[in-house]
Amino acid sequence: MIKRLFLILAMFSQMTYSQNHTDATRLASDKPDLQQAFAAADTQLRYQLEQVEKIRKTKKDWTLVPRSIEKDGNLRMVRQPDWCCGFFSGELWLMYQHSHDSFWREQAVSNTWIIERAKLDGGSHDLGFMVYNSFGKAYELTGEQSYRDVVVRAAETLASRFDSHVGCIRSWSWGTPERWQFAVIIDNMMNLELLFEACKLTGNRRYHDIAVSHANTTLKNHFRPDGSSYHVVDYNPKDGSVIKRITHQGLFDESVWSRGQAWGLYGFTMCYRYTHDKAYLAQAQKIAKFWFSQADMPWDLIPYWDMRDPAIPTGVGPAKDGSCPRDASAAAIIASALYELATFVSAKEAKTYRNYADRIMYSLTTKYLAAPHTAQGFLLQHSTGNYPAGDEIDVPINYADYYYLEALNRSQTFKNK
């Protein structure tokens, strides 16, 4: 697999040269310029804060946070309980993590507490996204008890959605029973970090056990033999049996929704960090191998939104007609996961994972960054949210920026591990 990966990377680079791109790359050794990338992020996020402040003053609503860009070019602003409400403050904490600049800490603090009510939102399975990426990051960087208390309370709320018959945390409650009875989505792997961390903070083993049960059930039922995942598994809540495997945001039930694969890789890598269960590590490696093996992966390693979309152009070159959008958010999540996965494997495998992650980040920093003071202050362009619903297609989205900044930080943090 490793030899095949390097052949693929070499092929991508050869095609880049042959197509006479202005930033011809250097095989698999390309690495992002971290100093330049963080400087660009500093400029953009300061600009975004200005735009957000204007909207908040106009609407007299200081709880609004930026999520993406509307079709008319305006900022899409949301508030708790939108599942994306925690990423903006998380970005600010990630900037503080890198810079230790008090400006970013002050901005992060004020933008974190406006979503505190999320800790009580029992109607959402996305409390990890909302609370751990904001309050959890705040506690990690400051050690302040008030942030810890919110994390623990949110974990208790999330745990209330666990069903012992199914062995999972319930995802969506809407759409039932016509569409599904007990839906569990691959995205939910990301929310387990909140539970694992709450166990560490409190010593309450229940949080850990729920997270492990969810991970084990997902491992058993969500994946195809090749390592790709279904988006949604519908369970019978009476006995935990699988009713059907379908999609909601992919192209069709048996397609391969790119961000779903990213959630799976990141999620099982994270689960291994907390449990050291080799089954989780093996699954993360299997998902990575599947990702590496895709013949239609673009030359810059930024995937199309769904890997089985028939609109994907022939070969590995970039799409010429824009008929099949990319998903920079999936690429950023994959890169961040690979940097961590590289710390758990042999030196040879680690080099492979880091090279791949570096190449993704090189592409994102050289081809996908918005120009200064454009794109309403977002960092990355060309993400895809919900393609089947025709929403957030080929636009900047805050979770793409969050995982991009996390990957930049991880590239430094895990460099010598």
C-alpha cells in the first residue's frame, strides 16, 4: 500500500508539471509554509471579526456566528443550536494556541460563552461539534474550571441520547418513522471525543463506556469491506438490528460521500488515542488505505464531494467545467486526522501519512485560500455542505476553516513524534 501511495503521489506531481501549472510542485515532499499560512489566517479572521461585528450591531443580536456564505454573497449567520455554532470560537482558540496573542484569547472567550446553552441541548447529537471544539479547546488551553464544567454538563446531555438496545447515540430524531426509526450517522463518531474527555475529567466510566459502545457498533455496521462507509445506518430500537443502510448527504446509498470518509478516519483515530484498542487503529488505517487508493482523486488531493459521482472528470486532473464540486472541508479533516494517525504507527507508515497530509495542506494553502479581505473573511474556498439539498455548494464553510487550522497546528505539534 505504501509503495502504491508514493506512485500515486508521484503521478499527481508529474501531471501538475505536465499541465504547466504556475506553482509546479515537488513530488511528495511539498509542505505548507506554516508561517505564511498562519499570517494569512490572522489577516482573514481579523477581517471576519469586523464583518461579524457589523452584522451583530445591525441585527442587535450578539449571539450570531458566521457559518458560510449565502448564494447572494452575504454571510450566513447562525446561532446555537445550529450544529456549526461552535466552530467559529474554536478557530479563535486555535489561533491563540498558535500565537499566544492575547487578542485571540479575548476574542475566543467572548465568542465561546455566547453558545453556552448548547450544553443543555438534548435534542442534538452534535454537542461534540458545538461544545468540545469551543469550550473543550478553551479548557485545554486555559485550564479554567468554568470551561470544564460546561464540557461535563454537555457530555451528560449527549449521553442521554444513548440507547442500550442499539448500542449507539441517536443522531436525527426528525424524519421518523417514515424515513428511519433510529438513525445513526458516521458524523457522530466525532462527538465521542466529548464523552471520552468527560470521563477523564470526572472519572465517570459511564461516559467512556457509551463512547466505546457507539464506536464498536459503528465499526460493526457502518463500513463496507473496502473500508468505505455508509452515511446513515437505521436501527430497530427494539432489538438493535440493522434495518437499512442509506445516505442523506451522499449521491446515492452505495456512493462514497467524501466528508463521511473523513469523519470516520478522524473518529477512529481519536478513539484509539483514548482507548488504545487496536481494532480502532486498524480501522483508521483501513479507511486511510481506501482514501489513498481512489483512482479518481484529483491531482491536488482535494476530493470531489462524492467519490462515486459520475460527473467526476476522467483521469486525475482538475475538473474543467465545474460540474463536480470539490470539498476542501473533507481534505482538511483528512489531513488533520493523518497527522495524528502518524503518531500511532511505525516510522515507515508515519512518513507516508505525514507526506500525504503535507501534500493536502500544501494544496490548501497554495490553491484554496481566499484572497485577503475577500470571501467574508473565511479562510478556505471550495467546500461542499449538503449537495443533494442544493445548499452550501462550492463555498467557504466554518468547519473547513476549523479543521484546516487544527491541521496546521498539528503539523507543528506532531512534527517530531
